[in-house]
Amino acid sequence: SSGINAEYGETINTNYFIQTNLRPANMLALIGRTGCQTLRHSIKFASPCTIQSAKLSGSVVTHWKAERYVSVLSAAALIGAVAYPCLAVDHALAIVMPLHTHWGLEQVFTDYIHIDILNKIIPILLKILTGATIVVLMYFNQHDIGIVQACKDVWNIKRVKEEEL
């Protein structure tokens, strides 16, 4: 459904507000009292007061939820690394940290790179790099000292050098 702001003659799509818990009737009353300019600033939209419908497909919502779960698991893995370092925590870090970084970089490239050929190549390279990173970190965890111990050793390099002097 849409409403028309009589003062400015602009059409406003009210489907967006249904999803953000602002009912269309309340939104139209708000527009009538405050005008389009105030509404635009109150919702933080820089475009003219035409608001597009924000309907999300199932795959987008699932991906968004997966990103949030990985963020929470990253925090839990970091806490686990400090509280109880073990192989399971190393493996958790080897999976969630590259995945978290992958999604962050993917979003940066999507938002800031607008060259067609790069938009086709970068996601493939990023997936290969993320997969290789996970494999290498798992191998490092299994056949060497592990991520947590490596971080501890790097942290203590300065202390060891001072003790040697």
C-alpha cells in the first residue's frame, strides 16, 4: 500500500514500515503532521521520500542468521581460547575466524568494487583463499602447536628476547 504526501506530491511505499513495526496509518499521520523532509531525516534515508519495499528472501535471511551465529561463535571461541585452550578450540577458531573474515571481505567488495569483471573474479578467489586458509589452519592445529599456542608464543617473543639479554 502507498500513501501520497499532498504537500510534496511524492508516493511513499508503506510496506517497509509494516516490517519495522510502524503501522501504515501511523506513518501516514506522521507524514501529514511533519512533512516529507522530517520523515526522511527521522528514518535516515538520503533519497527523496520514496521508500522502497524491504522484502527479504529466505536465502538472504538464512545468510544473515548464519553471519550472526558465526559472530557469536567467534566470540565464544576467543573466550574458550583464553579460558581453556585445547584442540577443539583451535579447530573452532580455524573455522569461524576465516569464515567471519570471508563474509566481511565479501561485503566490502560488494559495496565498494563496481567493475563487472572484478565482481566475477573476486568472489571465486575469496572462496578459494578462505577454503585454503581453513585447510592450512586445521593442518597447523593437527600437526603443529595450534593457533592458541602460536598466539601465546608470538605474544611472549619480546619477553624471551629480554630474558636472553
